[in-house]
Amino acid sequence: MNIKLTDSPKIIMSNPEGAHSYFGWPTVARLKNGTITAGASGYRIEHICPFGKAVISFSDDNGESYSAPEAVIDTVLDDRDVGLTVFGENGLIVTSFNNTVEFQRQNMPQTQECFDYINSVSKEDESDALGSTFLISTDNAKSFSRIYKSPVTSPHGPIELNDGSILWVGTVFGEHNKIEVHTIDTESGTTAYRGRIETDGFDSLSFYEPHAIQLPDGKIVCHIRVENDEETIFTLYQSVSYDNGKSWSKPKQIIGDDSGAPAHLFLHSSGILISAFSRRTLPYGIRVIFSSDGGESWSDEYTVYENYCSDDLGYPSTVELDDGSLLTVFYARESEEPPAVIMQQKWRITSE
């Protein structure tokens, strides 16, 4: 098994003419009507700033062109990672999260523009906005519900299970290194606890930013970003569930210590399970691994995108096109300097 890149990397979201030109942490999904939807945190100044918005854009021509990104979640806080979950015949969930005013004040660019804005946010507005947020559409993103809040957050959002229910494996908001599993009622926007992934007993390791997928036989595979304080480990661990997310296996490392993270899982029509993640040591890039046995074993790593200019990149996710080829969306910088932009790469799995 190998991969073949079928075109050059292409920028699909940017704002080159504006000061708020940083885009990051995307997800791509394909609606049931065939439209490709890309979501990201956009119109930012830098990696952390108070102006981030959750934006989405659409492609009706298999990723050849996209509509201009439009904001769908724009709270008074910094709306970050944007996840997309397709469900039912016409459903789409858009997820994001944000940080406190104090966190932004300490980490944002120290400019008058940022201070003026952050000082204008009241305690009441901060309390109303703060959290892991999501919207629900039942008409293929033509309209959305009000903003709901979830106990957990993850870069790419929840998943639709085989029975049509929605399961969210995520990090508990505000509690680093705690992975829980919740369900979402798409009619009411309410959530309910289902289980957790135990991460105790792993000395000096931190677990967060998971993504899961349910296979046709009902098995759920989850890949979790894992790091240590010394920054010598940046990798993926895997946990599985056989009871719709109520109980989970002990997480097990599946790639090298510095191979990269976080992951997005996607099942190709051939039955091959794909995990895409970013490598943040030289050479920087986007990698994929494959499993033909439901996650029991994984292939070597293959490179979908590579650069040598910045480790500020990643959060890839993948959809399948009509001809069986694949489209992976991620964020990256084209040079050592900001801004980051949203890019895509088309490729296919080969037997060579």
C-alpha cells in the first residue's frame, strides 16, 4: 500500500489583504448532498488573539473552489478549533470552544487593538460565552440553531453512530487530561454522560484532543493526542469501545514518540481506516497511517504534505471524493512568518 498525491497543495481559506489574516484548526466534512464543507477558526491576528471566529465555507465542485468563509460562531471570546459532524439526511453540527478573558490577556499580542477589545468584554458577557460551544443545522447548513454548550471539547467534534445517535468523545472543558464521552440530542441540544476513557497510571503523560469513529461492526476506535512536560513525546494513543462508548480499553501507543498528533479518523469506502495527524518536528508535515483490520494494527507513516518553514501546522481531516480519491484539509504557514492559512491536498491510496 502507498499513496499518490494527485495535485499540489492549495490554499482554501485566507485573508491576505487584511490584518486579521490567521486561520487555523480546521475540519472538513461532506454533506449528504455531496457538498464539501470546511470549517476553521478564522479572521484572527495570531495563534492566540481575542478576534477568532468559527467560520465555514462550501465547495460544490469536489474542492476545486470554495465560497468565502462566513462566521457561524462569533462570541465575544476567542472562538477556536472548529469541528464538523454530518448526521441524518440533512444534519450538520459545528463545534468550537473558547478561553477566558484572563487567558487571552496573558497570551494575546500585546497591542492596543487587542487590549481595547478585551477590556470591553464584561464579566457577564464572558460568563455567557465561555465554554465548549456547538450549533445544529437540519437543512445542510442553510440555517443554524442557537449556540449550545457541551461538557467536552475536541478539535473535530462528535460522531454519528451506526444507530443515528451522536457521541462526543472529548476533553472535559477546563479540566486538562480528563477524557469523557457524552451524547447529544440533536432536537434539544442537550447532552448526557455515557462514559470515560481512563488515563490514570501514565506517569507524566497528558491525554487530550481525541477523535473517534464507529466501524460497521459497532467497534469504536478513538485516537488521543498524548504529550509529556519535557516535550519529547508528541504522539497518538488508541482506545476502543464495543458498547457504544460506555466502556473503553486502556489507551495504547500506536506511533512513534515524536510522530505527531492530534488525529482525525476516516473510513474509506474500501474498508481501509485512515488516521491523519501532524508532525511538528523536522520535516514538518501531515502524515497518515492505515489499518485494514479495524485498528488492530497500523501501517507505516505516509506523507501527505511537508514543509520546513514552521511547526505551526496540523489538525488534518479527510473526506472521500466521488472517484474514491481523498481530500485532506489542514492548516499551515507558507513561510516562517504568520499568518497561517487553511490548505487542502488531494491524494489517493494505491497498491504500489
